Amino acid sequence: MINSRKPLAPTFVAIQRQRLINNRNSLSDSLDLREKEKRSIEQAAQDQAAECEDRAQDSSLKENNQTLEDKWRQQREAISRALAKIDDGTYGLSDLSGDTIPMSRLEAFPEAIRTVAEEEQIAKRNAL
């Protein structure tokens, strides 16, 4: 059930839209840079013989980089969803419950599409 709420001010929404676009562009740039770096590292590795220890460190580094890249992709998806919500007039309402997302949360995390309580419930379920 969607709560009745005071609509978000158009200036606030416009500012949030620009913040989301800037964040999405920054994440995309970072992901593109990581991809170029990976290709460069892979080419360098092909060009020289690697010691076993170097391979283990490379594997650990690749795993850490992949985790970071996955997080960036998830954040970019959330940003795209938030931008879609702005377009359809549901920005500031939870995707799960329709409850109002507090403005303070939107200011801190403009890509928020769920309330803090809902995020905590999801985190608990994923931890099990």
C-alpha cells in the first residue's frame, strides 16, 4: 500500500537526478578504466613468465577487483532504477512496500529504492 505523502519538491528531484547521473557516469568511467587495466595486465602477463607466488597474488587481486566491480555494477543498477523512478513519479517510495523513503536517506543515498528497515531485512535473509 502506497502511503499518502507530500510530493518531493521539483528542485530537490532535479538535484537528485543530476547527482544520480553524475554518480552513474563516474561508476561507468571507473568500470571502463578497470576493464582497460585488466586487458593491459593480461597482456603484460602473457609477455613475461610469472612465478607461482606472483600468480597467487594476482589471483587474490583479481578476486578483490571483481568484488569491487560487482559492487559498482549493483550500485549503477540501483542508480538506473532511481532515475526510472524519477521519470515515473515514484522516486522516494520504496519498491517493496510503497512506503515513503525519508528525505534524509535520499539525500545521503540518492539511489535508495527501499527503506532502511527493508534493506536490513534483505541483509538478514542474505546472511542466512
